[in-house]
Amino acid sequence: MRYEERIKAQIMRLLLEGEKTFYDIVHRQDSCLPETFALLSEMEKEKLIEIDAGKIKLTAAGLAFCKENNIRELGNVLCEACEATGIVIGGEFKKILEEYKKIAANRPKAVEEYDQGFISLEGVIKRVAFMYERGDIQNTEIFVGGDDDLLSIVLALTGMPKRVVAIDIDERLIDFINGIANERGLPLEAFTHDLRYEFGDNVRKRFDVFVTDPVETVPGIRLFISRCVSALKGIGCAGYFGLTTVESSRKKWYEIERMLLDMGFVITDIRRKFNVYPFVEESHGGFEETFKIVKKLGQKANCDWYHSALFRIEAVKEPKPLVKGTAELGPELYVDEETWATPE
Amino acid sequence: MRYEERIKAQIMRLLLEGEKTFYDIVHRQDSCLPETFALLSEMEKEKLIEIDAGKIKLTAAGLAFCKENNIRELGNVLCEACEATGIVIGGEFKKILEEYKKIAANRPKAVEEYDQGFISLEGVIKRVAFMYERGDIQNTEIFVGGDDDLLSIVLALTGMPKRVVAIDIDERLIDFINGIANERGLPLEAFTHDLRYEFGDNVRKRFDVFVTDPVETVPGIRLFISRCVSALKGIGCAGYFGLTTVESSRKKWYEIERMLLDMGFVITDIRRKFNVYPFVEESHGGFEETFKIVKKLGQKANCDWYHSALFRIEAVKEPKPLVKGTAELGPELYVDEETWATPE
């Protein structure tokens, strides 16, 4: 299988550097967790690698395989200045980062119940900087669908949007965001909403841009994106969201892309590994042991291994949500056979 | 219209820096040439800008408009170290660039007849570095569909692919590539082929990866990509190609993305402005005056304004070319109402 050969080449190239943990490998190759897990097991059976106390290394046979198959390290090609995102925190964004850091220091801790997890502070700023570059925050009304990251606050801090509205299922976050908005007089408001229910007229067709970080199941994404799409005014409006390769295979990406096109959107950007979820206690790290992958390995993370790609989409037709009415969805909204880093 | 507001915001933000030419603007906003042209004309009518001897600047009314609409410069957010591509020329790629520079110094000049144009030398290396990062060049058979850029030579110089095959309609390029391959004993061969005709069994289903820079009309891209797709072995195989926002609107991108999905591919990466076509005599610059935009403006380029996004696609189903058999296409293969930088 071509796909396995490719990922194998990515993994073996890494192991030429020296021994690695599973987590070291995950964030430097392109397959999703169950695939990586299966592939490493297969490589162990083929005696290309040895796994000892959570450390993975090449065997002599593995080294020979690399030679035979032209697998070599040509050196690092990822830009360190921007962590390969292409975006740096320049100009006024430096000041905004300092403000945001102070604010985020007091935010509610991520909880398992809502499968929360924060992208890095710098990552949030870069996401907003990218939106700025596209002309998507100047004088616009922006909808943030789920806001563990407090991205709505950063958007408002730029002083550019006409209005920012954030929704979340978690009341703690809503109170926190509204508190900051009042304290600083920002054009920002937040309210609780469960995305299983449709929006009212205060949200529907009221926004130019949406931002969200959906759950990673196909029904979950269909629902999240549909709701956000229903918030857009019309043609030319844009959406931003994160999607991982960690919990979503290329087949799942394909289903999602078809969905996006069916809703009337062109994909204008897919920026691989744009955002990283740091594995510290305050973010995901607090309930890491509930993840299938952590249970399977019996080993907790030793690095920031969870990352997502940034998608930008733009309506070329009248935006058409694929889900309408109340969604009757249970656990399949959050979990499928690839979501090995989501509480079950 | 939301789209016009967004592009206007991008343009006016730039003009806050000072006066610009049309070309200065083109490469720092997201609309295609006829759209940019129409929008600037409209802004001139609205007296937001003045155009004098090819220089565009904000009027007092334009400045007031920026203030009212919250259009400001927040500073540069594009990484200078990698020119916002995320990729740097590190490790062995530095040596490969030096070799490639020497080789490319003697290459045939771009000609109008085939709508040729070279991406920058550094850009070619970065494209290959990105492919390397994905595991797409290690021990693979790679097909290059049209090779003005001599990318096939760079791929072979890495010493990684099992085999590289380049085709082009231009005999001068084929002779040049084969000459280099023989001289250096590279696993590389080139032959002439007109993509209007199907490939024979020596190409069909023989490759793991393709790379191409298609013309920018929908029928042209349908044909180019179909032919390249027919060269792939099956599921998991990948393709790379460039697509511009300069000659293709978001609507055209939408048609193309639908086509890609219909052929069985997921889009895994869209990296905006990944490659630049330098406007020097040896590249496009030699027949610049044949471009519609240059005729319309009566003004030649003053900067490297023509760039393309890099797409990576991967087959999640058996690859299915949409065009089969000989294609009977005339000028509509090369030119549509958006291709204002293509000889007519």
C-alpha cells in the first residue's frame, strides 16, 4: 500500500535521528492515531523497530531497510522562525499577545465533560493574524462557535471587528468572556448555546465570518459547520476551523471536504500543523488519561504532540447548512473509531 | 458584496503604506486580475483613490473611509525567514540548490508559444523540500507533467526517488533534461508529449506521485490533471500542482476542487503564495507585453507579482481521470475571461 510506504518512510527517517516515543513520532508524520499505532505494531512484527519501555528505535534490520529503500534524513526544512506556519507575531500583534496572556492566565481550566483543550497562546494570535491578512477582521461581524481558546477576546482586542459574538456550552467560559468584555468595553458578547439546537434570529444570517474548532467525527463536524454556516450572511462570507490528522484520516477529510463544497464553499487555505495544543495541565493534559491512545500505550505524553491544520473556506454560493432543525445525536457526535484523543 | 469589502480592505490597508503600482497591489491581495482591475476602477470612480501615471494613492476621502471602517495596518505578520511558505532550504537542500543553480543557468529561455514561465530557483527547491517532508520522494516513481521549471532534475539530484520521468511539449526542454541526466547518471528520463493525447502503457498507472503546473482554465486543468491522474498507480498516490489567485477566481477554484474530489482525491494542503514567478527576462518577462493586463494598463511589471498556491492531493479512491481519449481543444484550453497573464 502506497500510503503505508509513505508513512513508514516518514517514521523511519525520524528514527534515524535516534530513539523516540510514540508521541515524538505522532506529530512528525501524517497518519492518524489508530493508523500510526497499527503501523508501528506491524513494523515491530517485521523487526524493523524495537519498542522498549515506551522508547522506539530502529533495529539493524531497520537500518538496512532504510539503506535499501533510500530513506535518509536530508535535514530540517521546516522554518523555525514561524514554526512552519508562515505567520509571525509582528507589529501590534505583539502587544495584543501580552494583553491576551494576562487575560488567559485567569481563564477556567479545560474540562473533560466538554472535550475542551486550548491551542497555544501564540497559536491563537497567529490564527487571528492570518485572518487579518485575508481582510476578514476589518469592520466585520464575527461569530465564534465554541470558544475554549478565548479567540473572541483576541479578535476584539485588535480593535478591528465591528462586533464579535461567541457561544459556548460552558457557562464558566461565557461568564469569563462577558466579564472581560464589560471590564474593557469591547464590542464582544457571549452566551451559552448547545449546537444541537438551531440558532435564533439574533444569530442566523447575521455574520461575515465564523471561527470554530469542531469535534472530529463526521456527524459532529457536519453539525458544527452547518450551525456556523447558518450564521453567515451570504456569498463571500468566510469560515475558519481546525482539523487534525491526529484523529482524522484522509478518508474522513475527504468526507468533510465534500460536505464543505456541498454547503457552497470553496476551500481557500489548508495550512498543515498551524496550531498546537500544548500538553500542560491547564489544557488537555488534565484529563489525558481518559484518551484511548494514552490507555493503549499506558504512557502519558512527553511533548506537544496534538496539532491541527487551519482551514479557510469562502462561500461562492448561497451558504447551505446540511443539518437543519434539532439534532438528535448521542456519543457518535464526539467519538468515532479514529478519535483516540477524545474522552469517551 | 462581502467579497468586495474584503478585497477593498486589503487594498486600502496597503495604500496606507504609501503609493503603489497595480502590480504592487496584485500580489498582496486575494482577487484575480479582472476583479482587481474592476475594483480599482470602481474605487477611482468613488474617489477613494487617485491613479496618476501608473501610481495609485489614497485620496483624503479614501483616508476618511479607512478611519470610518476601521481599516488599519497592524504590521507585517508574514514570516520573512521563509517568505511565508513555512519551508526553508536547510540541510542537503542547500547543496542541491547550488547544483541546480549551475544547471539552470544554461536552460532554454521561456517561450510565448507554450505559455512558459519559471518559478524561482529557491521556490523549486522548497517545493521539493515540502514533498520530501511528506514522504513523497523517498523511493518513489515520480511523474512530472510539463517541466519548464526543471523540477525533475531537482528531484533526481536529491538521490531519493527510484525514478523520475518528465514530459513536455517543448523539445528543447526534453533535450536539456536528458542531457543533464546522461551527464550525471541520474535516474531521470524525459520525452515530448502533447497532453491532448492519452499516455501509453509506459506511463499509465506507473507512478506514485505527480507534479504539474497546469494552465489555468477549467477545461485546461481538467485535461492536465486527468492525464497526470492516469499516470498514478492507485489509492494513496499523491499529486502536487500550482494554482493562482491571479488568474483564477474563487469560483474557478470551486470548480477545480469539485473536479479533484470527483477524481477520487482529498486535498491535504493548500499553501497560499508558495511559489513566485520572478519577472525577469529569462522567465515570463520576455513576452510580458502579450498579457492582457499589461496591454490594459500600458505598464510593465515593477516587481515579482505573479505567484501560485501549492496544492497537494492524495487518492482516497481508485484515481479516476475525468477526461479520457484525445481532447479536441483549441484556444479555450489556454485562455478564459480570467487569464489576463497568459499569451492569447
